[in-house]
Amino acid sequence: MTHKPLPQWAINYLNYIQVPIQEPSHDYLTMICTAHLNRIPFENVSTLINYKTYHKQKRLQQDEKKFVEHLFQHHMGGTCYVINSSLNQLLNQLGFHSRYTFLGGDHVALLVRVPDKQEELYVDCGNGAPFFEPIRLETDPHNVSSYGGIEVKLRPGDEPGTYTYHRAVDGKLLTEMNWPFDTRKTYRFDDFQEAIERYYKPNSLFTAYLRCQIWQLDQQRSLSLVNNVLSIRNSLGEGKKVTLANRKEVREVIDHEFHLPKLPVEKAIDVLEELGVHLFESQKTEEKTI
């Protein structure tokens, strides 16, 4: 077992994702990543609800205790800044050596080392991507993380320690998500405040749309809600889209498909409407990639 007692928030975190306490290892890290993606949604409901508070405070505080409280109270996850920063704190408590990396000036992920191992592993549970296991950047340059038609590759750059994130959906490369990153650089959470400020601007990627995504490997599928369009993909990449006509249908999908009955999606829709975004005015809502 780990050598130091875990704080209560970390115990609660593990209980929520249904993972036992174990010695840090590659297998244990894989277990955590897989459970995390299947239990905690990538969503901006929490972002929208925090919108006014953020603009009063002008910064986002890293707070793993609040994150865990929101898991139980509201079934919230978040986006990369909240999810991966909280996971970073958990992994360090469990005896891993975890630190931040910054992709494309916008996305936060983790570099994690197992004790007594030299190689750092790429870990990312805040991306809506199928990173069910850590990526061996140094020893697996041809790595591919894929599920249901979504494929991510992390390719080495010209200089040692540099990489680029490439994402494709149904074989189509998303050029807007070609994110370079440099593992030689060290970051603190406050280094991301400028990017977070852009993230909270009106009409940005996470303030102009409603988003919720989760993996359900036990049902061999993934779910993605973007505005009023639900996309369901199976493990083969076959899928369907369902346009939701009103708040009641959104609530039913969040309750019965996502299994997140405490997620306050109605409040997020209220914020969007205050910002001039009306989800149900057009039945031709365009799905954006997350």
C-alpha cells in the first residue's frame, strides 16, 4: 500500500471512480485512467455555472477538494483545467510523480512517472479522447489511442522532448487540434490563467455551446451531447445522432443515457440563454468536435 495516509478527498475521489488503493504502477495508472473516463464526464455545464463567478474573481483556482465535492453533489467533471489538475493532485498523493504539460497554448495534460521508472507517460482524462491508458511517448513513437472512429496520435518532433498531438474523427484529421507540446518545460497551474481567460470569454468554445461527453465501455459506446444534438457511437465507429427538441428531452438524456441525474444542465442552459445562445431555436444545430 502507499506509504502515507491519503487525505479524505483522495479517498473519496477513488471511491467515486471505484478504484482501490494500490501501489503505483503502470497497470494501476491504466486502471485509474480507464475508470476516470468511464465515470467522470468531460463537460462545460460546470464552466457555464461558474461563468459569473469567474468574471468577478478574474482567475480560476485549482481546487481538488471542490472538484471531488462536485462529483458527489452534482455529477460534474469539467474540462482539462479542472479535471487534469485534480487528477494531478490525486496521482501525486498516490505516489506517482505527476506534472503538467501544455498543448497548443490551450490544453492541459499530465506527464506521469511511475516510481523507479525513468520514462514519463502522457496521461489525459480531460480531453474527450480515448486515452484509456498512459502513452509511452519515448518508447512508443507510433502510439495510437482510438475508439469508435476517434483516433489520437502523439508524434515526436524534430527536437528531443517535443511532440505534436493529432486527432482524427472518422479518418478526417482535425487541423485545429494539431497541438505541439514540449515535455522539457515545467508549468504551474497559474501559468494557464491567460489561456483560462480566453476560455471564459463570451462566444468561446466552452461558453457558446452546451457540451457533455462520456465513455461507456461496458456498453461498448461513447456519448456526446453538443447543444441539442446527442451523438452515440459504438466501438466500431457506427453511430447515430438524435436532435433533442426541448429541455425536458435534454434532461431525460442526461438522466437515462449519461446516468448523471444530478448534473444541473438546466442551469447551464439558463446561462447560455443569458449569453444569447438558444439551443432549441433551430433543429439544425451543428455538432462541434470536442
